[in-house]
Amino acid sequence: MPGWLIDFLWVVVKVTLVIAFVGVNFIFMVWLERKLSAKMQARIGPNRVGPHGSLQLIADALKLFSKEDIKPAMADPKVWALAPVVMFAPALLVFYVLPVGPNAVIGTDLNVGLLYLAAVSSFTLVGIFMAGWGSNSKYSLLGAMRAGAALMAYEIPLVLSILTVAMLAGTLSVQGIVQAQVDRGYYFVFPGIVAFIIYFICVMAELGRGPFDLVEAEHELVMGYQTEYSGMRWGIMLMAEYTNQFTAAAIAAMLFLGGWDGPFLPGWLWLVIKAYALVMVMMWVRWTLPRVRIDQLLDLSWKFLLPVSLLNLVVVAIFLV
Amino acid sequence: MADQIERSIGAGVQVIEDAETMEEALRPAHLEEQAGERRRMLVNFGPQHPSTHGVLRVLLTLEGETVIDAQPDIGYLHRNWEKIVEGWTYAMVVPFSDRNDYLAAICNEQAVVGAVERLMGIEVPERGQFLRVLVFELQRLTSHLIWFGTFAMDMGATTAFLHAFRERERCYSLFEEITGARLLYNYLRIGGLRNDVPDSWLKKLEQFLDDFEKEAYPSYWDLVINNEIFRVRTKGIGVITPEQAIAYGASGPVLRGSGIRWDLRKVDPFLPYDQFEFDIPVGTNGDAYDRAIVRMKEMMESVKIIRQVMKRLPDGPVMAKLPRALRPPKGQVYNRVESPRGEVGVYLISDGGTGPYRIKWRSPCFTHLMLLPVMARGHLVADLVTCIGSIDIVLGEVDR
Amino acid sequence: MGVLNDVARAAKSIVKGHMVTLREIFKPPMTIRYPDEKPEQPKGSRGMPVLKVNAETGELNCTACGLCARSCPPGCIEVIEETDANGKRMRRPLAYNLDMGKCMVCNLCIEACPFDALEMAANFEISVYDPDNLVFNKDQLATIWKNYDAVRIAGGEKL
């Protein structure tokens, strides 16, 4: 078999595995969210479809497929239709640089892996804007503007906090950072605890989760930029949101908690375990805290997180590097 | 103004017939282009909306995201109460009055029953009066629990809603044991109560109060009230100055949140409240946070009163001896009670028959809703939800 | 330093809130899995009024006096007395129609009845497909009385 064919087949296998994982992850994470929130609220959650309600999402997916596809009359058809795809693509692209073992990376180990991650994850903003603008509806545009302002505000502390980790490790490559933690024997969450907390808060705001879900808050006028999407189009947006959640947690696990490092179990399993632990913490925060207002959201970012992350960078640079 | 309201876009979109193109039909006709000024939008908030306060429609005039004016539009739950009861006997009026403020049914019943008792000069036996105080305060506790749950849910903390309802479910069971119903009781009768309570029920009530005080109540403070996000979202929002509160006729926690110490249980006791010791929590700034604190503290005061009643409950009958057909003398009376929402008043005109000639229901939520434009001016749309939640309206009472 | 105090207080309040939800995960749920589990209804729980059947004679106690119909606020009871061929009143209901679509289960009919003919059953599962079927006639009411433990709480009792 010629070499290029083997490489090509290898790529096909990897992409299929990633997409399969994304699908399974979606089903599992929605079930986890509903069951965890039910437990916190003295309820039971889904318990009829499948054992312990695990197949509930199949029923929901069938329901979404059977809904009428409503196109708003004044929408720009191409922009409106492409928006969910543009929102979903970055979630998949992040998998390219995820290391799953000491010598295994899903794609290639880019030596500017962190830059790639930061660039790709801010692409979701374009998708949200396309959704709001293309819908040509007052509320969608309002929601998209709010989302845009919030996401842009939280990019900077996010990048500064992962820059701290890059400084500690001395490299921008993701595999290199994990390797550095393994070599030094301690995880970067300990010297970079402030960076970890800032990263967590920023990523919850970026995802529109937790106390920062005002962009899709039902108690505001309508569903924001998601108003004009029905059926499976909205299902894709939901899938994008949950996959982004997983990848954000996976990045945190790799940068701060040592990624694939751990005894007995294979590397990718450790990564999944650590990522899901962080996902559960995000769900815990979401169901506990009330929602912040748009101006308080921006205040938090510009007036609190930005100075703190800058200070943290300086402190780490002076004392720990 | 009428056609401006017709064309308002929102949860109910109306098609404009005389538009030339689709664009003109969907463009709101009331957007005024004022040179140099930002445009003002007329937006419809409701009557269906996910805020859980019933069918209320608010016409918002927005400038960007700031609220310039918020006019409530009511009447979606009007059931013609005052006219219907004109043909009925007093015994039939009592269960019907439950349905006004359906979250605090006993308070409504006390207003009606107290009016007739005052007119006829009936003396309720002491055990009956003490038990009335007990269920009244228990009703206040459950009503404030609903306020707490829905207010937290409006803020986004859905978990608190379910925690509040878990305690309320226990109260439902307690009420079901003595009255037979969970929400609308028909328990108070003219001259006393329908039936007495067994001692086993009092023990269950005490168990509930102990659990509430030890576990549930502190968790409400930890989960919501002391939470920084909650404080930031309610402090300084929806300020009502004491002068405004008095001028608009506010009462209950809305009045006390603005710093005025006025509680009908102390000022004009409609039940033997002067035999029990309790405080009246009062706020300072008149914002949503102070009203929230007042209601939370009132929950604990109610628990205190219930405990005192249980300790000093005398024996005896619960119902006074009355003729079968009640005919109050001709006259007029105004009876008021301190319900969890404010001053509920019943103005009763009797013509000597078996039923009322006219009942006028004074609803506190109706009065408080008039404060909405005053409170919401200058705030953002998200704060409008906070303002509505902090005055704790029940549309059944507003519209009757 | 006031800022640091504020930040500390904010952080502490947020952490305490999370502890509440964490503790909540380990408590049992309060859900009753209806319809597999039925809720516990205490004695005297108000579901719908039913007609009592006399244990000895097997007949209804009702004499069709109409006091219940007169005391009903929404007016959902219709009573027609049976008369024999000569027009003499039989003191028995020919028809007794209770419209559960209007009934607000206020208990006033049971309190009004002087013949111990009406009792309150705890049956709340009366959903039907056709709203006309919500009008219960006297045979249906008697059947429900036989199947449910109905009580009469009419005033002044100590439960």
C-alpha cells in the first residue's frame, strides 16, 4: 500500500473516532446535566426512557428532527443557514491538538498549539453574530450584540491566564506543557491557582453558561440569537455548546491538571475523567448561582478579571519563572 | 395611542393590513426618528412570559436598553368577583374569596369573615381565635416561600425555587390534614373555624417548624440572599422613597421596606396579636434588596408566633353558637388584615339579607402595581423583572 | 483594603451557596412517581362529593330536598325529586346530577345536607375525554362512594 494511502486512511479513522466521540459525549453530557441538576433540586430527572433515563436524548433528537423547519421571511438565507455550522466547526477543530498519551496527539503537535487554541475558540463568536444578523429580527440582533460584547470582553483575561501556563512551562505546544508537568512532578494548578480560577470564569462566560447565560436567558425578552432556529438547526447549536464545554474543560485539564498523566489507566481515559470532573463543576456552578446583568458581566471582566490576570502574570513572571 | 399599542411587536405579533410591502409591515410604525436623540421603542412584555407572576402585560418604552416608562396592563384574570358575590349568602362568599389571592387563601377568608363578625358583633371563642392566628401565620410563611422561590428563579437561580417548594409541599400536607385541601381551604367560618385540630397535627407542625428553622431557612440565606450576585442585582434597584410609598398607598413589605414601621398586626389587630411577642422588620433604602430582607425576616417572625400560639393554645370550642341563617343588621363595615402582600380590605355593605349587598375588595397588589413606572424608570430591562418580583404580585388579587 | 474585604465576602458567599447545592445532592428526592406511586391523602381530603348509600336498606339517604343545590356557590348540583303516578312526592331523587366541571370542592353541600346523604371522597382522578362525562349521575356517585373511603366533616369536629 502506498504511504499516502495509509496516511489518508489513518486520517479517516481519526476523524470518524472524533465525530463518534463528539456524538457520544453530547448524549452523555446532556444526560449528566439533567440528572445532576435534578439531584441538586430534590427531583429525579429523566427516568423513563432507557435505564435511568440514559436514552432520553434519543427521544429528544427524534422530536427535534420531526419539527417544522421554519425559515424567517426576512432572513438572509445563506448567512442564517450557515451560522450553526460555523458555530459547530471550532468545537471539532480543537480536537486536532489534544494529546492523549505521552507520544500520541490526535492531529499533530503544533509548536504553537496554544495560539491555535485561542484563535479557534474565538471563532464561535463569528457564528453567533451570523445567527443574530442573519435572522433579521430585533431580538436576535440584540442577543447577538450582547453575546459579542461579552465574548470579546472575556477573551483577554482568558488568553492572559493561559499565557501564565505557557510561561511556567516554557513552551506553547500543548503536548509540551503536559510533558512539562509530568517531568516536574507537579501540576500547574498549584503555582497557577489564580490563573486556573480566572480561566474557569472566563470559559464559563465564553460558553454562555452558568451565571453568565444572559445571552440566552428566557427571562429576558426571548431566546436571543437562537430565536429563529427550530428543530435540528437549534439542535446543532446545542451540540456546539456542549462540545465546546467539553473541549474547554479538556483544555483546562491539560493545561492545569496534567492531561493524560495518571497511573494504571490509559492516557485518554485520564483526560476524559479530568475533563468530566471539570464539566461537573461547571454544571454545579450553573445550577447554584443567579444570573448577572450585562453591565455587571462587562464590569466583572474589564474592572476585575483583567487587572487580576495582569497582576498574576507579573507575579508569576517574577517569582516562579 | 390605541393604534400604537396595536402595532407593538413582541410576544404577540400583529399583522398590519395596510402595509405596502413586507418590510413596512414588520417595521414598527412607532419608531420615532428624532434628530440627535436615540430612538424610543415600544415593546410588549407579556401577557405570556416566562416570569412566573401570572398574566400581566407591561408596555415598555425603551431607549436602547433603558426603561423610560413601564405601564402595566391588567385585566387578563378578571373574573367579576365583586358582582358575582352580590347574589350569594355569606357562607358561599368565603370559599370564593379564597380565589382572589390564591397563594394566601386564609388571609382573604379572614378579611371577609372578620367583616361579617364585626357587623354582627360575634365573639369567636378563644381557641378559635388562637387557631386562626396559627393558620394565618402559617399561610404567611408559605406565601413568602413562594415569593422567595419565584424571585430567585427570576434572577436565574432555579434551584432555590425547588427547595422552597419542597418546604411548601410539607405545608400542603399539613393543611390537607386539617382542612382537606392543599391550596384553597374554606376553613374559616363566620364565628370560628370549620373543625378543630388534633394534637398529633400540632406535633407534626412543630416537627416541620424545627426542620425549617434548622436546615431550610439558613440554606435560603446561603444559597440566594447572601449571594453576591443576588445582592448586586437587587441593591439600588426599584427604589421607592417613603413619600412615594405613602402617596401611592403601599402597604405590607413594600411599605416596610422603605422604612415605615406600619404593620396592621400591631396598629389595628384583627386577631389577638397583642398577646404574642414579635418584631416588625423594617428596611432602610426601599430597594428590592431591603424588601427581600424584610420578607425573609418576616418568615422567621411567623415561626416565632406559631410557636407561641402552640404553647399557649387553650381548650374549648372553636365555633361560636350561631343561628343557621345569618342575617347581619343593615350597615357598612371596612375590615382589613395584614396579608403577606399588604393590607387586604373588605368593605361590606349589608342590607339585612343573608348575603352581601356589595363587597368592595381592596387589593394591595393592585396598588403596588401602580408603583411599577416609578420603580422601573431608568433601569435596564433585566431590572424590570426584579422590580416586578420584589413587589410580589398575584394577578388573581390584582384583577379579582 | 475595602476592596479586598468586598472580594473576600463575595467569594465566601459564593462558596457557601455551592455547599448548599452539594449537600442537596446527597438527600433523597421528594418526587412521588405518579402514577406508579400514589400520594398519601389524609382522611378528609377533598376530592369530590359523593352520595352515601345506607348500609341496611341499600338505598341512598338522599331525600331530594335540594338544600345542597341551594348552598352550592357555582350551582353545579341539579336535583329532581321522584313523584309517583299521582304526583305524590317520594322523597327520593329521580335524578341527581353533579357537574364536576364546575364544582370547586368547597364542602358546603356536605355541610348543608341534614340527612347525612353527602360525603366527601378523596378521589381526584376524574379526568375524562369528553367534558360531558364530567356530569356524574346518582348511580355513578353511589358507586364512587362504595369504592372510596368518604367522610363527612361538617363543622366543629375535632378530627
